[in-house]
Amino acid sequence: MRNHSARIALACGLLVVTQYWLMGCSSSHAEPPKLTPPAKVEHPVKESDISTIKLTPEAEKRLGIATSAIELSNLARTLDVSGEIVIPQGQTMMVAAPMAGTLSPGQNGAPVVGQFVNKGQALLRLTPFLAPERDLRVQIERDIESLNERIRGIKQRKERAEILASEKAGSVRSAEEAQAELAIAEAELKGARERLARFDKVALNSDFSVEIVSPISGMIQKVLAGTGAATTGGAALVEISNLATVWVRVPVYVGDLPHIARGQSAQIGTLNGERGAATRQAHPVNAPPTADSNASTADLYFVLSNNGGTLIPGQRVGVTLALRSQEQNPVIPWSAVLHDVQGNTWVYENTAPQTFVRRPVEIRRVSGDAAVLGRAPGIGTKIVISGAAELFGTEFGAGK
């Protein structure tokens, strides 16, 4: 009986030890805790599902949807370079002083570089110098004394003539002639006294001034003489350039010159070459040949209207030149191309009636109103050419 109880106690102890040992083994092989992800996207949807739009016939009509097939087209290849606005030869005039004198501001103030002026507008006023005479002051004073004596004599003669006329011993006409001669002498005396006063104030300056006006309409490029300064006859004062038309100087790498279509117009746009931005057409013009041997470039010149005065000499512009060769590429209207906030370009493909799918495209270049594609849907694919912006707004919740 005693041995049986001992065996039971031993068995229980072994069972407890075994349980502790198993617990230790299980804890040593426990799995590490899982990390919480930094972001979680609920209900993910494929992009192809987002860019599929199904419209009702009424909605399609209301949005003004029009489609056309992508087609291949032969377009002249182009070369994008930069150019510089320059002043054409013969459109710059120099305003010179007609005689020696002192300069003063014109009616509208002194001329300023960069100021636009009209033809005939006053620029400066020139007070000429008098030719220096010896003892000029003495001469003026002598003239005043001589006029004073003359006036005294005329007054005496006038008084005698009036007395004789009153006594019927002389004619009334003699008295009237003496009166007229006296008025003339008094006017000369007044002028002589004014000349003496101006001589004391500004020595050797004339009593009149000459207005210097702009010979052409344009922008002031240089001001070579300041107001208050003395100038000589024929000295350059102001340089004015007519900017109604300007030239575009286009340096071209000499290796590209044989491939350029000479005689073709160039498209002038912004320097950053923004797609779809408005451009101006410039026509080729004959100009003296210029080149840069260090850069291995030769210059082409184009004439461009500048009625608004927005182009300034020295300004850099973007230039698109036509090449002799042509290339065949998929072409679509520029109105079919859309841009998202990342700058990606898209079109809408008409896959079924009233069904449109947004497709990515790659724009190689823009030629007028046409976009030349690189990566694009297949030839013949129907795309939206009118109402694409409305579809874009409909897709992202801002449509009609």
C-alpha cells in the first residue's frame, strides 16, 4: 500500500515537470509580432476602371462629343532652336544738335532710355550761343544812350510840329509822323534794355531757343547728352530705334544648314517651348551674313511684326524652322489632347457607342493645330476631338 502511494506521487511530479518543459519549448519558438503597415488602401480600383465613362445619348449630345480616327500624315520635319530679337538695319536714327548751345528739358521732360516717343515729339530744347563780340556790354550800353538822345530829339520835333499845326502854320501830318517815329524809338530802347538785362543774367546766350524733336516714332536706345550741359553743333544727343518691325537672328549649327528649307517661314514662340502656345510667323529676310566660328554656327534672319511693342532688342525667343525632309507619324487635332496635374497627356478613345476610355499618349511636337504623336493608340482608333475637356471633368466629378 505504501509503495503504491509512492508510485502515484512520483508520476504526478513527472507530469508537472513535463508540462513546464513543454511550456518553455513553446515560448522559445513563438512567432514574432506582426508590424502595422503605414498606409492602408480600402476598396482599390484599377485605373482602367476609373477611366471608362459610359454616357447616355442625351448626355453625349449635351457634352458636344465629336470623334475622329487617328491617321497617318506626312508633315515636314522641324528643328527647334533659339533666336534673338535685333533691330533691323536702317531703323535707328541719331538726333544731333543743329548748333552749339545749352540743353534744357523738352516740354515733356528730359528723354529717358527705354522711353517710347512719337514722331515730332519734343525731346530737348537748345539755347544757342551768341558769337562772342569784343566789349559787347559796352556796345549795348552805347545803343541805349544813342536811343535816348534820339528820343529826346524826336520829342522836341514833335512838340514844334504840334505847335505849328495848332497855329495853322504847319501840317498835321508832320506831327503824326513825329509821333510814329517816337513810338518806334521807344520800342527799340525797351528792347535794348531787355538785352542788357539778359546779358547780365546769362552771358553770351541768345534770346531764343530751338526745340529738338524726334524724327521717327520708336524707343530711345541711348541718351548721349544731359540737360544743362553745353554741346557743339552736330554733336549726337539721342539715339532712337523704330521697333514697328524687328529681326530675329537665329544661330544654326552649320551641320544642320543643308537640311533647313530656305525660304520657308519660321514660327516664333516662347523660349520654354510650351505646347499649344500661340506663335507668330516670321518671314526670311536678306541680311549681311554673320557667323560664330567658336560655336560653329551661322545666322539666319527673319522679319517679324512688332506693332504691340512686346518684343525688345536682345530678347531671346523660341524658333521652329522647317526642314527639307518629311516624316509620317500619327496625327490628331491638338484639341483632343488633355493634361493632368502631373503633366501627363491623354486622349479619350471611343471604344463603343457612348463609351469612352482614357488612354495615355506621347506628344512628339505640335505643328499648327495638329499634335504629332509618338506613343499612341493604333491607327484608325476613334478618339474624342471635341468635348474631351468635358469628359475629363465628368470623370473626376466636375462635368456637366
